[in-house]
Amino acid sequence: MKGKTGKFILSVAAYLVLSMVMVSLWHFAFFKDHYESISIVRSEPLMQLGLVTMILQGCVLAFLYPVYSLHAKGSSVGKGLTFGLLMGIFLGTYLSLAEAGKYMVPSVWEWIAVEGSLSMIQFALVGVALGFINSTTKPAT
């Protein structure tokens, strides 16, 4: 895929794939007991709502990254990592802090640690991917 449209589509796809892998591992493998202990969690999640959310988030990130990248200094990977961490903080604070304040989670500090870690790792990986995808450096031939 070439051009801005191709990079946009690849960026959204990278966000979807990395997010699905991270969230699936986090919720259904690494911290399954943690999530099952939360009384407000559905036994059968409505996966389509999660998918729509991720598509919309991926579109927003794919739109914002090139704008951020124009004004940021550093390597493609460094800019991507910084952008990803900023977005992880922005979106992750709701997941880790606001939800812990709204819902009856068994342990507030465990919730903050689990959700905060997921957000930072997920968005760091996504940011690096966005840096690679949107790199202006041509590979050596």
C-alpha cells in the first residue's frame, strides 16, 4: 500500500491486531481470574462493541500520528513510542483510574496496576508500529 491512504489503513490494521492480541492475552490468559472476580463483567462479552471501539480508536490514532510526527523530533521509532505512551496515558487513565473509582472492583490498587500496565504496553507497541508504518525513511536497496 502506498501513500497516505495506505499508511492510514495499515495504521488502523496494526492497532486492531496489536490491541486484539494484547487485550485477549491480558483478559483471557494472563489475568483471567482478575477479570472474572469483577461482578460487573459480562460472562459473555459483546465482542462487536469492542471491535467497533477499536476501529474508531485506530482511526483516531492513524489520523493523529502523522500530525504529531511532523512536529516531534527524533527517530521514527522514538516518535512512535512517545506518541504511543502519550496516548496510553490519555486513554489508560480512564480505564485504570476512573473505572476504579466508578465500579466495585475487588482491589482498587490491583485494578490500577493491571489496567495501567495493559494500557502502557499496548500503546507503546502500537506507537512503535505507527512509527515504522509512517516512517519517511526509505529502506536501503
